[in-house]
Amino acid sequence: MATQPDTRTEARTPLSRERVLQAAIGLADEGGVDAISMRKVGQELGVEAMSLYNHVANKEDLLTGMVDAIVEEIPPFTPGLDWKTALRGRALAARDVFKRHEWAPRVIETRTDMTPPMLAYMDSVVGIFIQGGFSMDLTHHAMHVLGSRAFGFTQELFKETDEFDENDEMAMLLMQQMLEPYPNILAMAMSADHEHERMLGPGCDDDLEFVFGLDLILDGLERLRDRETEGADAAG
């Protein structure tokens, strides 16, 4: 008679900090960062919430670890490229990662301490400037002006809304009436066009605006670097 396998015990992957973080990231990707709680993460992993505290100190430690894991998803830049191409590629690669985890920018902006993964990423960005011939002083200014663009996201002034229907004539009329006291904003909004969709509706291309701003910053930094180099050569 064949022996039946013992199904009373089932091999379970040991709980680890990485498993806890990945489970939390999955929940956030699905329901946003507000969907995160120690209880829900425990349920996702099939364990009691108290078990998680062996791997994360508290919810803040959990959120910090989640951000670190996202930053570590950003692929390394290709060596040998000129500084502008390398930095542009770095920012756009980061943007691709953060677009997969739309909740992450909100969390990263609340972190008060720089963790090793974040420091390593920022160090690589600083290194691109230095290798591109920027002085330490100009590199410092450049990092300030880049801000969160180094991580591929910005705080958008014009937020899209899924509730607005630009094909709804009444909605368009109400929007126009609301903006009439502000003629300059109204003129810009009514004339701006991305992919034949107006800025007032959900058609504003955030990727286009991000790249436009990034290129503008990089071009300006290049001119400043060249001006600084010329000044140093003239003084020498």
C-alpha cells in the first residue's frame, strides 16, 4: 500500500525583513500608502502582526524600508556617457521606477533621515556632476535645483483629476467661469494643448512636463559650468 504524504505540516518560507517589505509594497501598490498597517501586512503574509516586529521596529521603520527597497530598484547608470546624458538617463530611470509605485513620492518626502540606499543613489548623482567637470560649489547648487527631480518626480502645480470631463460642455463652462477672474491662468489653460487635449482636462502630459523641466535645468547647469571653466582659464 502506497504511503500518503503527510500534509499536516507545510513548508513555509521563513519570515524576513525583505518579505515584510515586499508584502507592504504590494499592498501600497494596490491600495495606496493609507492601506498599509501592520495587521494587514501580517494578514498578507499569513502571520500575526506581532511577528513583524522581529523584522521592523514600527510602521515608520516599515515605510522607510519600503522606500529604500524602491530606491534600490533604480538601475545603475551606464558608465562612459557624457554627464548630461548620464544624469538625464538616471532621472528618467528613477521616474520609471517611481511611476510603478505611485505612493512612494509621498512617503519619501516625509523621511527626515538619509538612509544608506538613498545616500548611495545621491552619491552617484553627485559623482556624475563631478566627473562632468563641475566644481564642488556648482555641484552643491545643482543638487539643490534638481531637488526631487533626481529621484524622477516633482510636486506638480497642476494636478489632474479623473472627475473632470472636458467633453462636458457644462463642466467646461463652469471651469471657465471659475477662472475668469484670473485671465492669465485662463489664457494659458485654454491654449495649452498636449496630444490635442487641453490642460484643463486630464490630458496634461506629466512625463512631457518633467522632461521639459529636467532638460531646462541641465542646459542651464551646462552653461554655468562652461562659464565657470572659462573664468578659471582666464584667471590662470
